[in-house]
Amino acid sequence: MLKNIQLGRVDLNLLPVFEAVLAEGNVARAAARLHVTPSAVSHGLNRLRHQFNDPLFLKAPKGVVPTARALELADAIADVLARARRVVGAAEPFDPGRSKRRFTIGAPDAIAAVMMPQLLKVVQRDAPFIDMALRYVLRDMAFAELDARAIDVAVVPIDEVPARFTSKVVFEDEFQIVARQGHPFADEPTLKRYCEMQHVIVSPAGDARAYVDDVLASKGLSRRVAMTVPSFMLMLAVIAETDLIAALPKGLLDAHGVRFGLVGIDPPLPMRSFQLRAIAPKVAMMDAGVEWLFGLLDHPPSRAPA
């Protein structure tokens, strides 16, 4: 028989404290998120520790990290809060035309630079009081960011999505070789010449190896990565002013290539196409606002001619 738990002895107001600290990994930032003082968050954490009989969060050099027990509780607490918000929200149905909420989308900058301008046009037209935030999220980070509720929706190139998430394909893209106008490689885009060129890749950590290097290695070939940069938009600027070339998503080139004076060249080696998926936690989709935002991502962005 299940133990009869007296909810009157449990302070459910502490659950948002748990959620905020888990998402931010820092007491001060969690306090700012909740619009309370850091001491109030610390006090709330102490009460949560007694409530769950576990430290929940341990001190780390840059903040706090969750214990194994906290990670076990994360999904259940997120579910409770999502359901509570849904119930409260039902009393005043979500109206994008009047809502003053703030939503956060997580995506790599190559995707955001293509999708966000068109998405913002729709939001500004249909939901003039809603604020949007963009968080730089790579594919490997997306599920953790969604679980922590640091973002409402992720848009990332990924094939397999765990069952706890809702997902849909937003659009498909492929790689092109990109160079400045007048670059000699465009006149003779052979595989041999490609390997002779100097390349730039996006690597936030500075790693000078990417997907293309694995393709080349399978053919017994290699290239020189002469530069790494932390973002795709910076890469466009670098390519425009140098003789470096890069493999980039065609959607990014279509959207921004003209302004940088860049040309797209069919790759001289096979490169996979990829799907961009919008992903949200199933429990978060119970929130009519998140459901509305997810619905805005039903259609591919319009593209300017390259």
C-alpha cells in the first residue's frame, strides 16, 4: 500500500526553486530568474533538501551541480509544474495577440540565422507583446537544455529523438562548398583542388576536425583546416575576406550569401543531406503557449535566391 502523504505538509511553491536552480546551475542566476534574492533561493533549497532527504545540489567551481537524486526527480517535478501551469493557464486561455510572455528557442546559429528572421516577422505581426530569446544550442546539448527548461523549443539537425519529446521535421538541407566571388576554386572544383585549398570550419571548442574530414579519410584523403571559428555567421565574414573555403548548409548560403558576396559550389565529394527538427518536451506541450510556438515552426523559412 502506498504511504498516505499529507500534501499540506509539503510546500509545492518550492518546486519552481528546484526547476530554476537545475536550469541555471547557479543560485544567483536562479534568483534572478525567479525575481527573488539569492538568500531566498538558498533558504528554499535547504527546505527542499529536508523535504527530499537529499542534498539535491552540490557546490561546484562555477555554481552548483545536481545529485543523482535530483536528476531522478527532474522529470517528475517538470511534469508537476507543467500540469500546474496548464491548469492555471486554462483559467485565462493563451491569446498570442495579448500575451506578454517570453519564449526561448535553442538552435545552432546557422539554423537560427535562416529561421529566426521569418519567425520574428510572424511573431511581431500576430503577437506584438511576446518577447523572443535565442539561445545558442548545439545538437549534443539540445535534450539537456530542454529537460532543464532552459529553452522552450529546440531546432537542431538530429535523427533520433527520445520518447519523452515531441518532434517534427521543419525542413531538409544539404551542404555546399562556399567561397568568395572570384575564388579560383570555383573555376576548377575538383576533389584534388578541394584537398589543396585552405579551409575554415565552425568549432566552438577549437577542434580542427569535422564531418568532411571523416568523408575524406574514408577515401584516403585529407585537407588543411587553416582556421576554426565559433559560429557560422563569423565564418561567412571570414570567407568573404580571405581565400579560405568551407562546407556550409545551403539554407544559410541562400539566406545570407549575397550580402557577403559568396558563391555556392557543388561539393566534389558525397555529402549527406540532413533534417532539421523542432523538438519540445511532451509535458511542456501541455502549455498552450509552447504549443503555439511549436506550431509556428510548421513551415520551412522562405529563402532569397542565392
